[in-house]
Amino acid sequence: MVAIPAQQRGHPTDAAEGVAEAAPPAIVEAQVAAAPAYGLMRGLWLEARPKQWVKNFLVLTAPLAAGRINQANILADSAIAFAAFCLAASAVYYANDALDVEADRAHPKKRFRPIAAGVIPIPLAWVGVVVLAIAAIGVALAANTATAVVISVYLAMHLSYSAWFKHVLVLDLALVSAGFLLRAMIGGVAGGIPLSQWFLLTTGFGSLFMVSGKRYSEMVLMGEAAATTRKSLAAYSASYLRFVWQMAAGLTILTYSLWALSLSQDQHGVQWHEISIVPWSFIFLRYAMFVDAGQAGEPEDVVLGDKVIMAIACAWLACFALGVFNAR
């Protein structure tokens, strides 16, 4: 790991006002030299961040909640929505890294990203943004126009976030959370499935929990240097972000519980939806341990890397699915 000089870290107040120094040339050269050796084509693939496409499986939540995930036409529409979101998200990753190349070079992990490491030239990165965005909208049109509209809204929101709004306090949390919400919505939009208010509230607050937990983890991991890689962290306090993720976790459990209780009215026999509240709550309790320790900087790594969370999630999914199909 390349050490970041004290003058590179910057004062939190300066960072909050938009003052951000570029990494000194010697440090940039050392970071690029230390980056993994791979060619342009592999760099283009890695910059798309396929590992993070796992987030896009949220498109299946609406079909699952409606009990229609076993229908071939719904699965086909969901697959289209998934592919469109993968392309759209990758376009945003390209744009974000092209805009934040200097800040990423001061980060212990982000400095190895292909653009920050100098593998992908910045002009080529912007070509990738355009190609991926057009491809995303084109794929979404294969489902229906509404799906293409959702993808277009996602692109507009997150490209503007990368360019301007990532430094606007609270709004930055809201926009990133909205991206997860749109992922959950698009499965219903593509398949023509009505979305309940409880579904939207649970997804929205759950998204806020993940995003604020990630920001909190970044602050704990980077300390005073966090402001050099994400300016908004200079103005946030650890106690405020802790308040946000704890509040969001509580509201997510509450809205899900109310949703589960409303769904139980249509069930016969074992109230599986009500039972699912228990594993749902313990998923958040387990994940909160990683957030509190500053180890939730990459949510997908936490979820997929922790066997306990995966086991509890499987128990929740089984209870929820039994509830859905028991009510039919």
C-alpha cells in the first residue's frame, strides 16, 4: 500500500468546500507501477465491475413478492431488465471513475481500478459510457417502453450524481439509495406487476441502510483521509452516519413487518410471512456487525462472504416463498 502524505489528506473543512488536491506525480507513478498487470481488454471488463452485478438480482424481488417468479414470461422480462441494469450500472461506473480518477489514486483500494491505474485512457472511458448507456436503453426496450424509461431515469440520476450531486449532503445518500429502489421496481415494471406501498417502503429504507452503512464503513476505514476520496465525508460525522444507518435499519424491519402482517391476512394455516420477520430481522442484526466495525465498504462482499448471513437469508427466502405460494 502506498502511504498518503499528510498534505495529501487535506483538512476536512477544505474538502467540504470542494478543495481537493491531486496526488503528486511521483505517487501517481508509483501507484500505477504497483497496479496489477493486465491489458486493455481485461481492463475494460474489470472497469464494468461484473462482480457488482449481483446487486441487479434485486429485479427479481417484485416477481417473487407477487408469486409470479415461476412464470416463463415474467422470468424472460426480468432477465431483460437484469441485463439492461448491468449495462447501465457499468456505464455509471465508467463515468464515476473517469471523473474521480485523481481521488481514486489516493485510495488504498480504488487506485487499482483500470482508469485510476492508467490502463484505460480517460477519453476511451467516456466512449464506454456512451456505448453502454445506449446499449442499456436498447436492451430495456426489448421488454417495454416503461422499462426503458426506468433505465433512462437511473442513468440520468446517477450520471448527474457522479458529476455534481455526490458532494451535496443527504442528497448523495438519497440518489444512491434510489438506484437500489429502481432495481427493485424494474422487475415489476418489466413484467407489468403492480408494486405495493409496503414493498416500495421496505426497499427504499433497506437501500438507505446499505448506502449509509457503506459510507460509515468508508469513514471508519479511511479515518481523516476519507475526505480525499469522497468529499462529502468531510462534512458528515461518524455519529450522524451511524444515526442514519441505524434509523434506516429499524424502519426497514418495521415496514417489512407491517407488509408481512398485511400479507398474512390472505394465508391459510401456517403464517409463513409472519415467521419470515424473524430471519429478516436477524439479517440486519448480523450485517450491522460489519457496518459497526467498518467492514461494509463493499456490501456484496459482506453478503456473499459471510456464511451466516447467507444461511439466514436462505431461511428468510424459504419462509417468504412459502408464504407467497401458500396464499395463492
